[in-house]
Amino acid sequence: MYIVNLLLPDFSLILLGAVLHRFSDWGGAFWTGAEKLVYFLLFPALLFYSTARTPLSFDTSGKMLAVGMCALLGSILLTWLGKPWIKAAPMDYESGMQTGYRFNSYMALALAARLGGEQATGMMALLIGFGVPLCNLAAVHALAHKSGGLFKELARNPLLIATACGLLYSLCGLPMPEVAGAVLSRLGNAALALGLLLVGAGLRLSGVHQAKALSAYFLTLKLMALPAMAWLLGQWLGLAPSQLQIVVLFCALPTASSAYILAARMGGNGPLVAFLISSGTMLSALTLPFWLWMLQH
């Protein structure tokens, strides 16, 4: 019941988003505008606020960050190693590769907040801060032959900019003004709720009639192999239980919704990526409870 109570509110918002998108007549312009609002304002505000208020100490968080980034690197490597063995069109495979390691930041911070409050949110924000540039670098590189400007893509990523600014603010040891903190906190709360609704609104389970082996490989890699690597590395390095819980949860998250936008913008197979995102999000309703149960035993 603890795991159900932890996950049910967030998956309920995702389901509500899917229902609203299906039955409301608000139109595509409304959902597109909401996505832009979250992506360019609300979620960057949340990332900045969370990282700026988290003391950055590599003595206490260094091993957790190392586990998270090493697990991501392992998953990135596995996406490349699978390419010669899986029969799929090159662009289909390269479009789907990012779904094997990218993570849904909205779900990350929403679950962390429910799991351990501000302390867990701060740890998750650090993982997101270091994971966003790594995953974006790998994802853009896989599709870069279709579109140039690898570093331009990274330099204008609002999540990366907000996290970097938050980390610098934290390193400078500056206090957070009360008014600014209140505004950023309210923007962050709006980001979590609206972000989860948008995850549901973006669910697409049609558009893929082939590449079944590819889909199975990337879904297994993201939802099972990646968190397993984090769990094994965390156990080996002796992470504190709270840190192990956060880093495994971080790695067990389904793929970021923005993976579809990147694939479509860079000439990839958008419908296939949309299917992988949606099916991974739905399957995570089963795999996330499994990993949370593992962490309690």
C-alpha cells in the first residue's frame, strides 16, 4: 500500500491528462501552448529553485552522482551495441536510441517530492542537472548526421540552462530571497501538476506496425537494465539507502516526452518514438513498483 499510495497520485494525473486530451475540445493549440509554458518557464523555475537550495557537496552526493551517470553511460553504450544485432531501418534505430536512456524529468521530481520531500527533490534535481546534458549530447549525436548544431542544441536547452544557473547559485552560497523563493516555489508546484497532465496528453499507442524487436529492446533497456545497473553499482559503492532509492528511481523512469520533439525536429521517425515513449510510460506503472519493492528488501 505504501508503494501504491506513492505512485497512484502521479499516475492518476497522467491518466487525467490522457482523458482530457481525448474528450475535451480545447484543440491542439492549447496543448502546444501548455507544453511551451512548462518547458520554457515552469519546469526551469523548478529546477533552478531545487538546485539553488541544495548544498552541492561531492563528499555527500559525489558517489550518488557517479552511480547515476555511470548507469546512463552504460545504457548509452548498450544502445550502440545493439545496433548490429537488431533488424531495423537505420533511421528507426537511431531515432529510438534516445528512449533507452533519456528520462522523464516531470515524473522524476514529482515522485521524489512524494518519496522524501525537499531533501529527495534536491538529490533528484542534481541527478537531472548532470543527466540532462549527458543524455541530450548522446541523443543529438545519434541524429546529428540529419541536422547539424550539436552544441547549439545543448546551449539553448532551458532545462540545462536552469540547472547550471542553480548549481552556480548554490556554489556561490547565496541566500534565496523570501519573495523569489515563494514565486519559484509556486511556479514549481504548477510545473509538476501540469507536466504530468501533459505526459498523459501526449500518450500515443498507434503508429508502429513494425520494429517490434527494436521496441522490446529499448523498453527493456530503459525500464529494467538501466535501473539494474544503478542498483548494482549503488550496492557495490555502499550508497546510503536514501541515495540508492533516489538514483534507482531516477534510472527506472520512462523516457522523456521531449524525445519525440527531438526526433521529429532532426528528421527521425517521430511516430515510432511517440509509441516508445507512451508504451514505456504505461509499462512503468508496473516496473516502478517492482523497483521500489526491491529497494525495500
